[in-house]
Amino acid sequence: MYSRYVALGDSQTEGLGDGDDVRGHRGWADRLAEHLARANPGLLYANLAVRGRRAAQIRDEQLPIALELRPDLATVMAGMNDIIRPGYDAAAVVGVLEDMFAALTGAGAHVITMTFPDFAKVAPLARPIQPRLLDYNARVRDAAARHGVTLIDTFPLAFTTDARMWSVDRLHASPEGHARFAAAVAHTLGLPGSDDAWMSPLPPLPVPPAWRAAATEVRWLATFMGPWIGRRLRGRSSGDGRTAKRPLLTPVISGDQSISGTSSAS
């Protein structure tokens, strides 16, 4: 039974797509913490994730804090903010991930990580990064095996590319997606009340006409990809000025704002 859970990562672990900056972001890590707390009401939980962080930033900023918190369970998700940028170095990024795996497992934590889903099916305009994604996932599988890290391999699972699993920006999971990712970890850990229902496909959707699909892509490009490119050109990040929403180990109260507080800005 786990008593100290610490989550490290970027926007997915922070919970973007499941709530907002006013009401707070819940996300899969918060949902997992709630599940863990049902098994152990004394659970303490910290979420160190900050949107926009690259793998090296997560290691340098979050790992030292995580080690001080002495978790017996840690989740590490990193790399997507590296994959989508020019100058991506797969070996260097996965090496950073291995640094975190080694440090956390060496400190006695059970570490869990995931591969990335097939984003080319989520956002067709993301197809150019497909080779990077496939290579990254393969490297993460190998790294997890070397360090005794539990891996949840989401890439082969068809439901992970269903549009309903993702928010309108297609970059962050929807509430349904966050709930399923949390359920995947809970099931992998064998928590009471967990099962494999998270793997079930969603009911099929009608296929939209080609003109509507094309219009959707254009709208996504203008609404989400355009601003992202603009930030890169200005050397800005969505996480600038933000800190972890839950930097200390504190009890989990389901439905309380303490589980879904917003990240503070400095």
C-alpha cells in the first residue's frame, strides 16, 4: 500500500484539459491520487508538474524536490515538449529520463511511466513528428526495462486516438482521457476496485464528410498551432512564471479544491 505519491511532468500531469485555470486542473495524476487514497486514506500526494517543461527542466527543477519528499510511488511523464521542437536529440532526452528513473528507483520509489499515443491519428498535421515518436517510445520501453520501471504502453491501444480522449487543442487529454489514464495506472498497480474497463473502445462515431474534416484541421491550425508557433518564435513557453500546483505532500480529499488547485504565477 502506497503512502507517499509524487507526480513529475509537464502539462499532461499538471492536468490541462481537465478543468481550467479558474476552477483548477484535475488531471490523471489527481484522479490516481484519489484512487490511491480510497485504498489508503492516509495517502500524501504532491504534484510537481508544470506545463511547457522539457525533460531536462523536469529533472533539474522537479527531481530534487521529489527526492526530498521520499515517495514510495512516483510517476514520470516527459518528452513531448522536446519531441515537437527543432533540434530534438532523442538520446539526450531519454538519457534525462533515465536519470530520473535511476534516482527515484534508487531512493526506493516504485516508478511508473507511459509511452505516447499515436498523435498522428489524433492530429493529422502532426504526422511529420511520427518517426520521432516511434523512436522515442522504443527508447522509453528499453529504459524502463533497464531500470525496473513499470511501463504503461499506450501507443498500441486504439482508443487512445479517439477524438473524445482529447481536448479541443488535441494536445491535452479530455476529462475522459485523464480518467482512463488514471484508471490504467490504478489497474496496473492492482488497486482495489480497478479493472481493465479503461481499455474498452468508445462507441463508434460517424465519419465526417471530407470538407468538414478539412475545415476542422484548418481551424485547429489557426486556433492552437498558430499561437504555439508564435510562442516558440518569441522564445516563450506556456509555463513561464508558473510553479507546481501542489508542491508539498498533503492529504487527498476527493472533490476538494486541495486536489485540483491551480498553478500559481510568480
